Amino acid sequence: MEMNGNKGMDNRVIVVAIVSAGVAICSAILLLFTVYEIIPIEFHFGSFMYLYLFVFTLVLSFLLLYSNKQSLSLLQATKRFWVVGFLYAILFIFGLAFFNDFLKNVLIGGMSLLETFIYIVIEKIFFTKKNIENNPRAHPEPKPPVNNNTTQVNIAKNNYIFNCNINVNSDNLNTLVPPQDLNMAKLYIGISDYDYPEWQNIFYPQELKRKDFLSYYATQFNSLELNGTYYKMPTPEQMQNMITRTDSKVIFTVKAFKDLTHAEDKTNYQPTAAEFKRALEPLQNNNLLLTALLQFPESFHYEKEERIYLDNLIKELKEIPLTVEMRNTKWQTDQVYQALKQRNAAWCITDNPNLKNLPKLEYITTNELAYIRFHGRNSQMWYQGNNISRYDYLYSDSELQSFIEPLKELLKHTKTIQLFFNNHAKSQATVNAKKIEMLLKE
């Protein structure tokens, strides 16, 4: 149960683009009024000014909308704005100084087209996401060496990418022996949270009181992902209460408080991180903490500032096991996987709608934990729905079957596998969790 970020776009970019388009329309109207002398403004000055303003704001509007289509933030779009504004200022001064009345009104249009062409060149050289990501100065970290000790399984099903990259530790080559000699990983299957009153008479018995939901849950599943901790900072007392109510039979994942992953101000996270660590101490002391989940929104882009923050946050929380979930596919790079591996943080594998900016399903592990979240594939409601309708999806038996071969491969090469179903609407998560458990035992 989590709030999703926007569509990888910054809505402020759209607002500025709309305002700019409005100014362009007003400028065009004033330009016509001036040309036809409807308003008493001297022609040689007024039309030039309005033409300049019209072209400038019109190009700016398209520029911002194009930036938004590329899922760029307002800060990134602003960088482009200053390039355009600087070039327009030069052209404007040049036009005022060197052209007479007639040429000023004719050539400014051609100069604007020239400026747009110059901007496109600058865009291709400096501002495209591809070039930013391939720019060694923007990304000083070197690409990791090719790992020759890698087992790969590639499966193409349902238009999803199944690329099973299991890193093999060269110091522990027993993972390469035949499967029958392997020690299978610990397998945990659970649900993303449990406190859903609408599950009553579906998963929970009708007569069961809400305070007893957790105790009942512990009789059905061996692990639980606490998502309510995203909305409200947990306390040690609450975590100890969870242990008591589950009779120490359930292992927990705790989703990080939202101020650690979704806050715009990322300069004062240390006190929040310290409070979050203290809250998890009862789980750690009882060996019931599997990991803390750092789930970042789709608007958390693969940029230098965000990478630095992620690095700092992982260091701040180094005392607890961590799993990182990204909702933006730009983070699916070898550099990121290698960096997480070096920091002993797990990468969260996700199954979600096959939408442009969302992560693709790739079976990547960066430490001894394979952590997989099943969000459902409700593409229609992913951006339009709420916390219930967004995850209103029931995996079919054939869809669940498509996971079995990669999961069994992971079972051979990792120490722990955690499966969490987040398609909690109508208790569909519990149905799918039980079904995949049956399929894995076959």
C-alpha cells in the first residue's frame, strides 16, 4: 500500500509551459492589434516587441513540454530555459542595434528559427538523457568489469524481460555444481501489509476482530512487509508489539518512512534515519528483520544529486540490512547494480505494468537476498487510480507459472528469497501468494 509518484514527470514543468503558451497567445493578439493599428502603439517598436515575445514564449512552451515528455525535472528544464533565453537576448539586442523597421519585423522570425536550430544542436550535444548518462564527467564512477562468473537465463514471456543475472562469488564456486547438490535458499512468501478490513470474509474469518488480524496472518504466511511505516514513523514499542502478536513466527520487512525517500528536502535526513534505526532495534535483536525497504518514487531520477543522496542514505543506515526499490527504469544499469553490491544493499526486483518509465522485470541480485515485489499489471489504473484501484489485479495461473523457472534458478544461487504480493485489492494478493507457493513446490 503505497502512494506512487507522478508519471516520472514534474507537473511544475507543465504549469510553466501552459503559462508560457498563454503569454504567447496574448503576444500574438497584441501583435495583430499593433499591425492593424487597432491600439495606438507606434508600429516599428510595438510589433517587434510582441513578435519577439510571441516567438520566445511559443518556443519555450514546446521546449518545456518536450522536456516533460522526457521525464525531466523542472530543474533540468530550467537549464534548457537559460540556454534559450541567453540566445534570444543576443538576437534581440542584435535586432535592435542593426536592423531598420522593416528588417526588424521580417528577420526576427528567421533569427528565431536559427536560434531554434542552434538550441536543437545544443540539446543533442549537452542535454539528452543518453548523452548525460554516457558523459564520464557527469558519472565519474567507472563501469564495472564484466563478470565472467555469471549464470544467465533469458526467457521471453508476456512482453516482459526475464533476464536472470546471478552473480557468482569466485570464492564460493559450489554454486556451479549440479542443482541436485545445491543447498536451496530460504524462501519467504508474504503480503505487502495485512491490516485490510475489506479482506474480512475473504481472507480473514468474518467473526475475527481487527485487532486479531496480525495473529491470524501469522498462521498463514511466514513473512510480512510493513507498509504503514511509510506513512507514519514506527516506534520500538510498535515493533515489539508486532513480535508478540505474531509469536515470533513471522520475519519482517519494514518500509522506510516517507521523509527518507520522498521528501523534496534531502539535506536533513540524518535525524529521521536515526529515529528509523532505533525503531527497528527490537526486530534486529530478535533476528526477525529481513530488510528495510527504501522505495523511491518514479520522479526520483537517475541524476547526480539523487545518486549522491542514495549513497549517503545507505551509509547512514549501514547498521541495518537494506533493499532499494526504484520506480524509474533509468536506474536499471550495471553501474547501479555494482554500486549496490559494493554497499551490500539488495536490489528490489519488481513486476509491474509494462509502462514506459517503470522498471522492467529483470532478475538481478546484488547480494545474498533476492527480493521481489509483485505490484500487479493494471496499466489503466497505475497513474489514474488510488492506493486500492492501482493494485487491483489478479495474476492468472499462466502468469504465475511464468515466474517459476526464474525463481527456481534464483533458489539455487541465493541464500534468501523474499516474495511479496502488493496487489492487495479484494485480497487478490493472498490468493496469488498461496498459488505461487503451490507452484514452487511442484
